[in-house]
Amino acid sequence: MPKTAFKLLLLFSFSSLTFFAVLLLHLKARNVPAAVPSTAVRPNTTATPGRSGGALGPCPDVPPNLLGSLYVEFRTNRTLQDVRNLVGPFLQQGGRYRPSSCVAKQKVAVIIPFRNRYEHLTHWLYYLHPVLMRQQLDYGVYVINQDGDGVFNRAKLMNIGFVEALIEYDYDCFVFSDVDLVPIDDRNLYRCSDHPRHLSVAVDKFNFILPYATIFGGVSALSEQQFLKVNGFSNTFWGWGGEDDDMSQRISYRGMFISRPDSVTGRYKMIQHERDSHNDPNPRRVQKLRETYFNIIKDGLSTLSYTVREIRKDLLYTFVTVDVQVPAG
């Protein structure tokens, strides 16, 4: 069904707490789409009894089973069934996991904007599920698939992922990840912090150097409140480029700054590939970045509109196919 209710929120100023309260109530009150199977996992938020009969304690700030530097390669011909065999016994349907020995620090939705990148997705799942488990996260993986072959809109898919994940569970942290980026150090925690966090600091494609100070692309994490404060991503960056810089500016205009891990912990390996079809550079991206300050209120979660085509629960992920309403021409 079309998601048009967010347009009503234009009546509220982003400087008012009323906006946040109304948006949160709207998300929490919505019914789960009928396409979600009745067996979909919706974990409760109460502590799980321990073996001794008492409630579990909180997980430690530093997970005890981290490995540090990881060996990552993409030459092996992996299949999704290989990944299911590897991590499936520890997962619930929809790519859901929570630690059994403690209560996770945060409830994390990992959101992947996606179209026709199944080989990359297989590698990502093979490496990330074990990493996220070792990090003792209460997490779910959401692959937000753009239907059709129209111009790609990565930012809008991430907004949709935020909304659809909150329909299912009361996540408080959202990690937005490109499907071709895999961390090579599991000490880079997929958690949110006091300020929006850019995780993919040092990518092999860029010789493990941060390309520029305000970059926010690749893999980033925002808490629920931080994401609401900036009205999410812009919905109007069609094609490649600009949406992450727009988000970086939104963060700054809302009085926050970008935090990062160090350049050793924040190292990533990128899967090499050609640019996707129908994802050519956005010719208006530079001009649009000059308009961010004026567009925060009127372009984002508050104006999000889309149609869910299908929600499919795999053991490794929740796959949400959506019509992003590509403009004609």
C-alpha cells in the first residue's frame, strides 16, 4: 500500500518535539503489511531468563570474542545456501539474532539499499553475520530492493528501510551499508553513538585514506532520534552521488557532528564491480547540495511515499521489494 501518511507531518516544525512524538507514534501504531508471513520474528524486549533462573545482565561494552583484523576475500564461489549452513543455526527468520548470554547494548537494524547485486550480497552475509554476532548485537538485516529498472535512488531506499524495520521491532540504531563493503576488523562496532557515526573510514579502493573530511558514504550509523532529527535522507537524489553529502550537511545543520573509528579499526574491503545500469551520476547533485539547508524540512521522512511490492523472509535477511515511484522522464 502507498506510504503517504508521512506527508501529514509537514504540519510540524522540526524544531518542535511534537514532530518526533507524532512520527514515533505513527510508526509504532501501524499494522505489519499482510505480505509479512505470520511466522515472522518479532522478538520481545524483555530480558531472557538465564540458566540460573535470573534475568540476563547487559552485554559488556567491549564484546569478549572479537578477533580484530580479519582476512576477507571475494574469490571464493559462495552461495546463499553455504551461508545458511554456516550461520543459519544461530539465526531466526528474517536475518534476526540476539545474544543468548546477555542483553545487547543496542537493537540494530542493518539496512542495505539493493538492486541486482546477489553475488555481492552473498559475500556480505557470509562475513557480516559472524561479525555482528561476535559484537553481541540484537540485530536484523533488511535488504531494501528497488523494483524495476528505473533510475536508482539509494537514499530513498534507506528511508524506506528505516520505516519498514521500525514496523517490525523497536530498533534504536540504524546502520546503512552498501552491499559491496565488508569490514576487515570486527572491533569496528556496528553501534550508534552520541553523534552520527561514519564507519567505513578507510576503504581499500581509496588506499585506506579518508577521501575528505565530511564524507558520510559507504557504511554509517544513526540512532533513531538522530535520524528523525535530520528528517532522514533526501528522497530526491536520483542516480549516483550526492545523497551522503546531503546527509552530512543535514547532520551539521542540526548541530551534530560525525564521529568515526580510527583508520585502523575502520578499514574496509570493497568488492570490485562496474557501475550499475540506471545509476549514472546525478547531473544536479552539486546544485542540490546548495539547497540542503532549505530542504531539510520538506524533503525526507516527512515526504516519503512508496509502495511495498513484497516482503520475503529468508533465514539470512528480510527482503523488501518496493516501488520508489521513479519520476517520468
